[in-house]
Amino acid sequence: MTDHAALPPAIANKSNRKRYFQFSLMLLAAGSIYPLLYLRQNFETPILEVFDITSSELGNFYSMLGVVFFLCYLPSGWLADKFSPRLLVTVSMAGTGLLGLLFATIPSGVMLTMVFLGWGLTSGLTFWSAMLKGVKMLAKKDEQGRFFGILDGGRGLIEAILATIAISLFAYYLNDQQDNTTEALKVVVYMYSFTCLVIAALTFIFFTRHDGSEIRAKKIKTSGNVLADLKHLASIPALWLVALIILCGYQLFWATYSFSAYVQEGYGVTAVAAGAITVAKLWMRPIGGITAGFLGDRFGKTNVLALLFLGATAFLATLILMPTSVGTVALLAVVLMIGVLTYALRGLYWAILDDCDISMEVAGLAIGVISLLAYTPDIFLPQIYGFLSARFEAVTAYQLYFGYIACMGIVGMLASLKLKAITARKEQQLQHQQA
């Protein structure tokens, strides 16, 4: 790798500007690709009306999307090691945008199914690992925390901005077209689709054509054989700890999905108040993600993660134990604290992949392996809550559900401390060898 400290200031600054610009493209891509897939977050009722489908049918499409994601994690990592982030991100953004244009024709039946399957491939198979590996490549060793923190916090901000524009366009065209929901929804889909296509073009033109000088060479050699590389990755204890940490952090984030229903059921707040509380939580994403990234680089990523796990678990326990007479302001404060802490976890936990000393040649495969394990809550957490809700009244079921997730927060804290110990031991051994 080129030693930036040894370069003349003008050359070093030019190199940094190039990295930051390419990182901005990755950030734009990450913040723009998924809102098109998840239009139901803000436009579920119009989608049901325009496509003439039921909520259950729409849910089936998204369940299918989740299955495709799960099946794509591992091959996504393999592709990220075989092809450049420039190529994969370009294909992903272009494919997602073109499928969005097809979605705007209001297809039905088989064609609508093909759109969702296609989105699963363009955002899962070709995008996920390539995006994460691309960010890892662009960040120096002492920048991993802030780059991944800005990635998660920044994409949340981009999603919020795009959502604001989309809702404004929808309202304008709905009024202009005399309550023509179909045309208003088409405008929204076009906006998201063309955004993806523009970012695809920018990525193709401006992103590096090769893996670049930012790849940090490792002494570990890879075989080029997938099975052998998987065996090698499986032999790295730190990688399993990273997977466990992300698994626990992702479950804490999953808890926030149920806050709206819980505060209505448990504390008797109105649907409007519950919605306002959870929307306010969404704006904690850029604050939590970006702040955690910088703190991780300053004080140690595993140190900060352990504290974040402890804090998120403590506030989740507070939410469980608070009396029903508590006011809306107190509820808002606790929910916002859980929000900022869980978003901070999301912003930082991928940065610890750098502690595994994994060769860049198999970094994509490592991301795929970790994702395959760490995102299984998408599958089993709904089953856990379904089991509890069938046997207990609503509030008790939520409390038991949150209690389980709080226990996972403690596991995540312990795993972070274990990873810190392993990393410290490696550094001591390296210093001893050098001495």
C-alpha cells in the first residue's frame, strides 16, 4: 500500500480527495438502492390500491425478497472477491433502476414476481458485499470506524431526504391529477429509479477501475478455491466473534421495529403519538452512526461497542420495567436513547472486520459468511415473537420478547470484550516479535 504519510502534501491531499469522492458514491448508492425496494414503508396503502393486491399478498413479495437475500449472502461475498466494486455497484444500481421502471408500468402476476426476484439479486447478490468491501478498501486502517459509521448514518440521512422528496412529489401530483393515485405513485417510482440510474453512471465513470492502492496487503495467502477459503475463514476465531457481535447488535435493532405497537399497547398512547415517537427515532440514525464511527477510531472500536451494548441493553430493560403511568416525554426519551445506541452499533460493528486480519482477496467472502450468520434474526425473531404472542397477552409478550433481546445485548458486550482481548494479545505478540 502507498504510504500517504511519505507522499508530498499535494499528492497526499489529491489521493484523499479521490478516496472521499469515491466513498461518497458508495454512500449515495447505499442510501438510494433500498428505498425503492421498500416503498411500502411510506406508500403501502397506495401500492395496495394501485396494484390491486392485499396486504398479505404484498407481505408474500417481501418474504420472497428476504429469502433471496439470505440465499445471496454467501455468493455475494464470492462475487465481491472476483469482481471490482466499481463493476458490481454499477450493475446493481443500473439493474435496480431498470427494474424500478418496469415496476412503474404497474405489472401484475408473474411479471411483478420477477421484479421482486430481480431486486433481490441486484441489491443482495451483486451489491451487499461489494458495497461493504468497497468501503473497507477505501478506508485506511485508522479510518475504519468513521467510514463505516458515516456509511450507516449517512445512508439513513439520504433515505430520509429521498423520502421527504418522494412524499412531497406524491402529494403534489395526487392533487394535480385530481386524486389519481396511480400517476402520483408512478412519479415516486420514477424519481427513485432515475436516482439509481444516475448513481450507476457516476459510479462507472468515477470509481476506481481496479482494486486500488488502498488495499492493505496481508501475509495470508489464499488458495483461490472457495471451499479451501471457507475452511481458512472458519479457522479464524475473531471472525466468529465478529459474526456474534453483529448478530447481537442486529437483534437490538430489530427490537425497535416493535416500539410503535408496544407503546400503544403498554402505555396507552395514541397511534399518532406512537408514530411521532418512532419517526423521531429514525433521525437518530445519522447521529448515532457517525458519532460511533469517530469514537471507535479514537477510543478503540471494541471498547465503544461494549459500552454501546451495555447502554442499549440498560435502556431496553428500562423500557420493559417503566410503570404504565409514565408520561409521553419519558417514553420519547427512552426510545430515542435506544434508537441512537442501536444505530451507533449498526454504524460501528462492520468496522471490526479489520480486527480479523483477513486477506483483502477473501474479504468479500468473509462478509458473506458473517452476513449469512448475523442476519438470521430476519428469519427467527418473527417466529419467537409469534410463539410468545400466541401464549401471552400482548404487553407481556412484548416484554418477554424484549427481555430475550436484552440478554443478547449482554452476549454482544461479552463478545466485544473477548474480541478486544484477542486483538490486544495479537498486538503484544507482534511487538514481542519486533523487539
